[in-house]
Amino acid sequence: MSFWGFFRGKWPFLAMAALTALFCAALLLGLNVGWYVAAFISGVFLLGTAAALVLEYLQKRRFYQDLKNNLEGMDKKYLLPETLDEPDFLEGRLAWQALRQAGKSMADEAAACRRALSEYQEYVEAWVHEIKTPIASALLLTENHPGEASRAAALELERIDDLVEQAMFYARSRMVEKDYVLKRVSLKELTASALRKNARLLVESRASVEQSGLEPEVPADGKWVDFILTQLLVNSVKYAGERPLALRFQGREEADSVVLTVSDNGPGIPPEDLPRVCEKGFTGQNGRRGRRSSGMGLYLCRSLCGSMGLGFSVQSRLGEGVQVSIRFPRNSMQEVYDKNVREA
């Protein structure tokens, strides 16, 4: 709060004080007191008024300055009332009490939302576990009754299972640390697990797979990486079109990281869509061409990689396929892995 800003806000009071001083001076002059006496008394009145305003300014300045500085320096601005001392002037106390009540109300509302979100997440996870049982039973039935219809039904059931698993991982994506176990595993083991899981889908789509440079080992949680690779495989199959799908898994070692690249020969991503492909719910031009796209696959991949400290990037040229890179940092991942080993 600036000095002149404070006094500009007091102009009605200052105007009335000046008019009062002039009236007193005129009254004293009318009583033949003498102009110097009238001027002295009016001047003392004005100086006293100005001194009172200066004291009020100094009294309020500290509170409002703390209010402004704390607000600008806080990330969680709803905690502002907790950083302020109760002021010793009426307007400040009223503002301080209002801020505290508003903050408490907001905290109660946030707590209620967290409880509701936690209950919803528990319900989703329970539902996922329950729904997986009939899906597994239906897949078993298709295997026991081979035929063209059974193969088609099995493929659709696996797609349903993938979507169910996507829902579960989305529900857990903000709390990866609660179910995250690092183990040293090679890139080849990670890719082999994803390929086995999606074998039927790849066979039905007549996909060819090429692998190279997958010998390096990285500290990783196989379950989470397996989900990420599954999303990439499903996307490649979904957007392959009529051409035979060619997938390539390639690993390479860099000075500070190990990179796993998954690429395909699909139609690629339009340049205007590429910056947004990892946004939640974004489907782009390819997703609008009659294909079943939720806009969640790449979003979950990037989100989970971020939670695990992995790098995630997407590159593409229209008509030349998509290349997705997952970067496993050496130092940070090794520190977490060594810590888990010591604790075990």
C-alpha cells in the first residue's frame, strides 16, 4: 500500500477537514480574534489531522504489505490467512476473520472432494477387478470352442480387457508411488512381455516385429512399463489402416540414459496435431476418421512416465509412421533402485 494511494483514498475525509478548518478560521475572524490566531488554530487542527492519518497509514501499511507479499510468494494461496497475524485495527480484523473463514470453508470443501475422489477410485479399482473375471471366463470359452466367430469374439474381448485396464491405470496414475517396485530388467524382457500380452492382436493384424539393441538393463517397474508399451502397440494397430503393420523396437545407450524407441509404419500424425497428441482427450484428425479413439492412451503414457521419472516423447511425419521414445535416466533411476535394494 503506497503512501499517496492511501491518502487518495482519504480525499472525502481530507476535504471535510479542510472545510472545517476554513469554517473555524472564518468564525474566529468574525469574532475579531485576529487573523494570526485564526490561522494558528486552523493550522494546528490540520496538522493534527495529518498526523492522525500518518499514524493510521503506518498502522495499516504493515498488514497490507504482508498480505500482498505473502500472496505473491505462495503456491497454495488458500493458506494465506495462516501466514498473517491478526491486525490491531477494525477493518483489518474484519478482513482477517473473513479470510480465515473463507480458507476454512475452502479446506473443508477440498477435504470432501478428496474423500469423494478416493471413494470413486476405490470403486473403480474394485469394479475393474470384478469385471476381469467374466472377461477371463469369456476368453476361456472362446478357446474351448474354436472357430471364426470365437476368434473374432476373443479379439474384441481382449480389446475390452485393454480398456478396462486403461481405466484402472488411469485411476492409479496420480498415486504411482503406492504401487511402484523397481527391478533391474532388460529392454528385451520389457518388450517381450508386451508382445506376449498382445500376441493375438498382432497376429490378427498381420504385424511384423523387428527388434534391435535391447540388451541394456534398466531399473523399472515391469507392470507399468508393460501397460505403456501395450498402449503404444494398440495405437499402432488401430491406426495402421490397410497396409501391413511393421513395428520396430530399438534400444540405445546414451551418456546419461537408456532410450527405448517404438516405431511403426502407419499413416503418421498431421503436423498441426503433433504438439497436442499427449493432451487428455485429444483425438486429432486420425481419431475422427471412423476409428475408436478416446484420446487417453498417449496421455496416460506421458503421465505415467512423468510420475516414474521417465522421459516420453513422440515424433512423426505424415505418411511415415510414428516414433515414440521412452527415456530411462541412469542416475536418478539407479538411486531409487539402490535404495529399494537396501530397504529390502
